[in-house]
Amino acid sequence: DVGCSLRVPAAYCGVTGLRPTAGIVPNSVEPQPWDVTTVHGPVARSAADVGLMLDAMAGASASSPISFDPPWRGQLVRLIEGTRDLRDVSIGYVPDLVGLGVDPEIERVCRSAAMRLADAHAAVRETTLDLSDGCDAYQTLRGQWMVTQYQERLDRLDELGLNLAGNIRSGLTLSMRDIANAERVRADIWRRLQRYFEEFDLLLTPTVPVPPFPVEQNYPTEIGGRKLTNYTTWFASAFVISLVALPAASVPAGMTGSGLPVGLQIVGPRCAEPRILACAKMIAEMNPIGQPAAT
């Protein structure tokens, strides 16, 4: 998961996917072992299975310089399955993190699933949080990441797919000032989210703002009539969380009227995986896949 690759496929397939806190899963196989944007994590049918898989993947490794042992080491499944309600958990629901717009049916399903957590004794309310300035910052740092990741192929860009080659070419145009400004924005968004998590334990928002689209289509070209010009823009609500390396899961929230799965993103502070997955478990139990979320 660099931008959303553990969460969006999960959202579109009606399963649960988790982007863990950077460092919980060793990153030694990557060309950039100090990178906190790229993380490895599990996708599975249930929150408990995600927890079981993460426990098998997690832990400090001498080959990974940012890795560490999570505070729940080996106990994640027990913590998830032991959760019977969300008493004393404070949850904020944000319909649109980046001001991009959200398909009305997607937003309705996600809102309903989030608000039903009050039945599990969670304190849930809609809030505002604007992370739209993270979009350009992410694109800049993604471009830098692409150049570093594919250094050996910089002279062979014409042989690569259009999306990948375009990402690398974008990175090659960056200046040191561009990168410095993006890092400044990243730091500001990190602090903004830390303040948010002083008030709320978890943040809920639609994983992606559009329903699944035909496989032949490169990317959605519009959201609610608003034209999109970049193939990554449509999943900005996921990649702004990658920008600051926080843990986030996508859990099935219900179905659209045409029977397509809808994912709800659950974000927490560092090492909040037990609470994120406990919340995912409750959402899945209240909104079993194959059923539209209650309205």
C-alpha cells in the first residue's frame, strides 16, 4: 500500500484490508527501507482473519531499520474477538476528507454504517476535517518515490505502461523546493490529525468516492459531474492517510442498489490496529456483505 492498494481492492471486493502503521511489518524487501509511505499488510474476509495474518507478519527485524514490535505482539486476534461493543470509543465521521465530492449513494451507505455504531454504544458524530492540501503534497512525494524506486529503468520509460511512466516523468520534473514544500505540508497534516485524535479515537470516511467501475476503464473520469484529469485523484481520501503513515482499514459497509460493494475507511493514530479492527468487526456484523446498509 503506497497510495491505497490494500484498501481500495478490499473496498471493491467486499472484504477487509488493512494498511498497518509504518514499521509494524518489516519493509526489508523494498528498495527504500526507510520509506514510511510503502507498507505491507493483510487483506482477508474478516477483521479477525486480518488480525491473524497481521500477527504473523508483524515484528522487529534486523533487516528493516524502521521495524518494531507492536505493543499487542501476538494478541491481536484475542483483542478483536474479545470486543463485544464500542463503549467509551469516540468516532468522527467525515463524508469527504479532500473536497473531491462523493457519489451520493456511496456517502449514504457509509454514513449509515458509521452512525449505526451508536447501537454498539460508540459515541459517533459527523465532523469536518479538510486534508485537501495533502493531495499535491502526496503527488510530489509519490513522484520522488517513483524516481528512487525505478532508477534502473529511467532510460527505458517508453517501455513502461502509461500510468507508471507518467508517474516517473512527473517525479523527474521536481525541484528541491517542491519536495521541501511537500514535506512541510505533510508535517502540518500529521499535526492536524494528531489534534483530531486528541478528541476522537477513530476517524471514519468513505474509502473511495465512487462505486466499482469497468475493468477496461483506466480511472473514473468524473465524480458528481466534476471532471478528473489524473488517474490517482479519485482515491485521494485514501492516499492522504498514506502520506502521514497512519494505520487505516477498509471494511465492507454494505452494497449499492445495483449490488456493488461499498467500503468504509477506518483511520486511527499510530498502533491503533486493535481498535481499528475491533470497529471493523462491529461494522461487518451490523452490515453483512450482500445487504445494503440500513437507511
